[in-house]
Amino acid sequence: MSSRSARTRRVTLAIGLIGAVIGFTPVQSAVADGTPAPSISVATTHDLDLYGPAQELDVTVDSPPTTDAYARLEILGQQTGLHITDGSGTELPLTVGTGRWQTNYLEVKIGQQDSDGNGIPGAPMTAGTIRLHVRADYPVSETVGIRGILVDGATGNEITESPGPIVTQYVYGRATVTGSAKTAVTTGFARSVRAFKTGFHSAGTTPVPPTHTTLTFTAAQLVAAGYTAAQLADSVQLSLATGTNPGPFAPLAWTHNTDGSLSITLPTIDWSTVQNTGLNDQDLGIQAKWGLPAGKLIGTAQVLDDQGHTYASWATEEFDFTADIRPATLQAAFYGIDTGGRLWQYCGQVWTAQPSYYEQRTSVGGGWNTYSAITALSPLKANGTGDMVARDRTGVLWYYAGTGTLARPFDPRIRIGAGWNMYNQLTGAGDLTGDGHADLLARDTTGVLWLYKGTGKPSAPFAARIRIGAGWNSYNLLTQAGDITGDGHPDLLARDTTGALWLYQGTGNATAPYAARVRIGTGWGTYTHIVGIGDLLVDGHPDIIATDKTGQLWYYAGTGNTATPYKPRAAAGTGWGIYTNLL
């Protein structure tokens, strides 16, 4: 008795016909009178290519029975896309199998019609070969097994089956794509890479067509992930690099489709230029802006030719966007100088799930009590960027350039010059003039406010001063506020001697850098320090911190609303009376 299953053989990057052995009742080699027993055999002539020309499948019957009978081909495997035609070009229908295999299969019946009109399926058969034609389209499985059966028309019982292993004909042309289909993307950080290593082999019956890989996310899939097409296309930057040693990544565009879906199409691969049609490397870069909500976007990827024929497809392509780590490039850091002269660094809380406002402090170094004034030129960042200046007690101004390294945030100081004791207030202004360099404000003892435009040169960081105006001695505190109003220009906060806080909106004009003041509110005289620190929790709005006379630290989150620029204060810690200066 034949075994009911046969081992399948896999050919790399190929589609073939899967073999399996079906059960049947043994027949004798000859009947009692010496007549040879009926037999059926199946043979193929050539391998196939997907979408290539049809190849021959020969079904041979010897010593057929004298009673009504017909042939049946039983086909195991992924049969969708398999086409069998007879000599006249008529495609034979594939129907659900009715035999005894344990697995779903299809079958083709040849000569089952009652051609002799006696009411019994089939007819007496003639020995010989029937030549059929087989072609394959995607998604035919890598191997499909075919076995021939002779069937008695009157009873439907099997008379015999083709001997030996099931015929296996290999059909080449399936593209293979290796690399994980799940790509983790952390918003606000460097690009993640989805590596596509695409392979393609041919049986040589037809030229290998140029192909391209397309990723499609339907409108429903976008909604399920919590995104809109416009939001995703705006927030996720795509890029591409090719080759086994990828060069620079070049921008790649999203495609907006009329059905509301989004798709990504990688460049076409011309397989005629790829040696031995081996692997071709394409690296898709995915970089998401901070602010894109977390979500899992699942779509379908396909390898297609220019006519739309499919050579590979999978519905598990996933971009897993996470937003649980605040990017240091956008997050504020602030500093405090304690009574002993040590500078301490505070960075905003990295993890979004943590309720605290900042990480534990880190010591930068001692000796900072030699300065009578110190200010950041623009909000300092948690990645170690941002510059500051400090004036010593002799009136010399020193410049500290940011390093971009959080563990050592400032380069050794550079002497700017003497004579800065003429000013009783120094305040960083951010890039007030819009030239890409942070500026400095200085108020002299007569109450005149001066602007020092940044140059970008550490050895001579400021241009000659420009007079802004008089009357600024009505304020006992000035601090940069960042861009409170969202117009692209940094703003200024000023507290008067009555405790009222005022907003000066930046204009971008060096000769008139601020618009008329707008009153924020009163009661701010309770604070010993008020400092604009930038965006502490990376919500897109600059914040301020303040300490009161009891040493309580208060956090004011920015709103982006000019009329009410800050949310109600929140307690952020005690014991801050140890600091003589905050910046």
C-alpha cells in the first residue's frame, strides 16, 4: 500500500508542485488470464514560471478497463492561480476533492461525461496519452502535488493510481523578501530602518520582469491605528538607501490614494542587471516627529510588476510607533547654583509615564560663585546644547558654548571682554533677530535696555550693542520666555516692582524687537526666581519655573495661548532655597 503522505521539497525562491501519496487498493500486475492490469501515469516536461508560458502535463493510460471509466487528477497545495487546459485551450474546472486525503485538495476530472449515453459516467477508454497544459499565477504555493487516478464510472471506486512519488513540477518566479515585517519607530528620534532583501529566480521560460515593492495602508487600517492619512504623511518622514552597503538615505514620498489609503512604493528593480537574479537590498528609513501619538499601523506589502501581476504578498507589514520617551533634542534642561558655588543640572523627565517633572540632579562642577550674573542665551536642552554667558565680579564677561554632550554640557570658558559691570541685568533673549544666533539683553544703571546681536563666533560672540529704549528700571526681573505666542519669535517676561508680570512679544525686528507689553497677571512678587526654561515636558509650548521664599519650586506649563500663556502653577519640589541662581 502506498503511504498517504510524501515529503515535500522546497526550492529556494521557487514555486513548485507539492507531492503526497494517496491511499488506494493494490492491484495485481495482471489479471487471472494474463491481461496486464489497467494503469495510469502522470509526467511533466518543463518547469514553469509565474505568468509564463504553459508547459505540458501528460496523462497516460495503459490497458484501460473495458467498462465505463474516467481519469481524475488530485491536486494538493495552494492551488489558487493554477490553470489546466486541454488541447483545445479549454480550461478544466478545479473542484473540491472527494477522495480520501486528510487535507483539503482540488481535483480535475477528465472524460467523466457520459459520452456513450448509457447513464454511467465515463466511457470505455482507449490506451494513450492526453496532453494537458499547465500554467501558474500567484498565489500558487511553492509546491503542488498531482496524482492520477482511474475511476470506475459505475461505482465511483478507484481502479488504480499513478505509481511512485507524486509528480512534482517546479514553478519558479515567486519573489522572496527577507527582513522583519515589524518595524519599531520611536517618535522624535533617529530613523528606524526596514530592510527589504528581495530575491527572484526564473526557470528561464520567460524573462524576469522588473518589479517593485509597494506597502499599502487602507483608510480603515489608518483609523484602526488612530491616524489620518494627512497626519501620518506630515509626521512620518520616509527615506531610502540601496545596496549591500547602503549609501546616504534619499527622501521618499508617501502616495495619497483616492480611496483614502496611503502607500509607499520602493524603486523598481531591473532584474536583468542583478547578477544571477540574487538578492537586492533596499533599506526603507522611517522617522517620526515627536507629537505623533503611539499606534500600531498594519498594512499589506506586495511585489508587483508593471502590469500589476503579484509575485509576493503579505498582510503583516507593521510600523509600531511609540511615544514613551521624550526626545532630548526638544526637551529643556535647567541649572541651579547652590550657596557653595556648585552648578547642578536638571533635565526634564524622560519617560512620559512618569509623573515627575524632571530627573534627579547631576553635578556639573564647582566654582560658579565667582560670578555676579549668569544667564542662558537661549533655552538650554537636555542633549547638552545651548550657550550661556557669565560675568565675574571684576566685570569681565565670559562665554560658555554648549557641547552637545549632556555629561559635559559646556566647553571651557572664553573671555569676551571687561566693563560689563555697567549693567545691572543680563538676560539671554534667544534668537531675537531671526539670524540663527542667540542674542543678549543688557540693562544699564540708568534703565536703558540694550541688544547685543549674536554673531555665532565664540571668540567674538556679539556685535556692537543696539539701544532698545529707556525706562526698563521699573522692572526688578527680566527673563527670556521662549516663543510663547507661537509666531516664531522669542518673547520676554518682565516683573515690575508691584509684582505684576508683563509679556513683551518678539517682533523679529532688531531695531524694534518687542511689541507693546501685555499684562499677564499680578502676585508674581512672591517669587525669588522666575526663569523661562523652554519646553520641559515636550508638549510644544515653553514653560517657566519659579521659587518662592520658602524654597518651594513651582512649575508653570505653557499653553500656546497669548491671552493666558500659562496653566495654573503646579508644585514641583521643595528645598530649592539652597540655590542662589537658576538658569
